Amino acid sequence: MRSRQFRQVDVFSTVPYRGNPLAVVLDGDGIDDAALAAFANWTNLSETTFVLPPTPEGAAAGADYRLRIFTPVRELPFAGHPTLGTAHAWLEAGNTPRDPSAIVQECGAGLVQIRREAGRLAFAAPPLRRSGPVGTADLDTFSELLGITPSQIVDANWIDNGPGWVGILLDSAESVLALEPNLAGLEGRSIGVVGPYPAPDAREADGRGPTLRRPHVEVRAFVGGVGVGEDPVTGSLNAGLAQWMIAAGHAPEHYLAGQGARLGRDGLVHLDRIDGQVWVGGASTTCVSGTVIL
């Protein structure tokens, strides 16, 4: 056991304590798997990350560091807000990427590119492990869990980039915010729900000109089997949703997603498709800085 650098970072918000918190251990080398899992369980946050040197293969491919990501009950191959929050903490601690224009993270899903843009970080959405339409039986199950009828669903698609996400599109942000899902029945399922706000000219015509940085859609993330229930603001889900919705014509190539309102948060996620690649960005704010004994 020894002292290690530690940060607790709020991701997808410029205002502390309004985004999604992340615990980051900046030196995770030499800690066995049981201790990693036990510490993540103790923090009781949706994710805790541990920064390690890249593997020889990762280093040869350009990785700046390797990341292990734990929920309170299991390890994940990839997650979005841990990717951005860890990169923020790693840079803040004085580290320098090999390529000044980008940070390269190695994780269970492979290499992830992270770039700096307009005062925030953005990661390249990884390829989907599973995509395509959702079958009728699954759709009936998801509808029951969400407390809605299948007829209320505009569209649905598998958008799994690691955590097992399915994406459900409803008719409006209001419908998304009104959901009262059966969280106890999720049992390992990961359901992301999204709905559009009214067109900007309708919701911003208040006599003061356009309101900037207001979301185009509202997102909610319901997760079973990881000790979370509803996640406040979710990078991996928004990555999968953007890949699906932009390609299907449900969203433009550049849009903003709001998430966390029902949990008292105010997360804002920037989604952009540039030359075919979806980028997921947002602000990060360090709220706790110090050391932990591990």
C-alpha cells in the first residue's frame, strides 16, 4: 500500500457537481484486480478509473497510457465519461501526450483517440460491437421495463460499444423526462432513451435572441447489474446514439444532448460527425484533488 495521486472529476459540465462524477487514480500500477475492484466499490460512483502504462503493443501503436474502468460491481472495456474525465485529470497532473494534437488511450475496447477542442475534450466514438434493428420480443421487454407501449417508440436500434446499449427513440424530450422505468427489472440490460426538444426557433423565440448551448435532445440512461440504476450523463451511450441517429437521419451531424435533469444534473454532450467519424465531447471540472492509499 502506498500513496497515489487521485482526482475526482465532474464530467460533461462546466459547473461543479452538475455533471457525472468520476474517481481517477493516476497511478494504478502494481495494484491487483481484487484491490482495484474493491476501491471502485468503495467510491460507489458509476465509474472509477486507474491509469497504467500502456502495454508494449499499445505503446507501439501510439498509446499514451492504458485505462482500466470499473463500476461498483464489474470492469468495463470502455466508457465515455471515464475516458474524458481521466484524460482531463492526466493532463492536469502535468503529463504530455506524444502527439500534441491528440491523446491516445488504450483500454479493453482498443485504442481511443481524444482531441482537444474549444476548451473541452472529445473522444472518437469506437466502432459498435452490435448494431441493427431490435426484434419484436426484445422491444416488448424494453417497453415493459420503461412503462410504455411499443407504439410510443419511434425507432430502436442496438448501439452496443461495450456496455451493451440499446437505443430507444421516443417522440419528444418531454416523454423521455416523464419515464418511470422498472429499474429493478433491468437485470444487466443497458437501455438508452432519447427524444427531441422542439425546433430551436420555437423554443428560443423569447425576444432575447437565440439561446446558446441548449440541447437539441434529452437522453436518459438506465443500467442494470452495475450498481447504478440511472446514470447521470453517459458518454458511451451518447456515442452510440449519435452513430445510429445521424446515419438514420434522426439527428443532424452536429447537435447537443442534455442528460441528467431528472437526477438534478445539467449535463451537456457535444456530438459531431466529421468525415464519417463521430466525436463525443464535453467539459470536465476537477472537484477533489489529493492522494489515496492503495
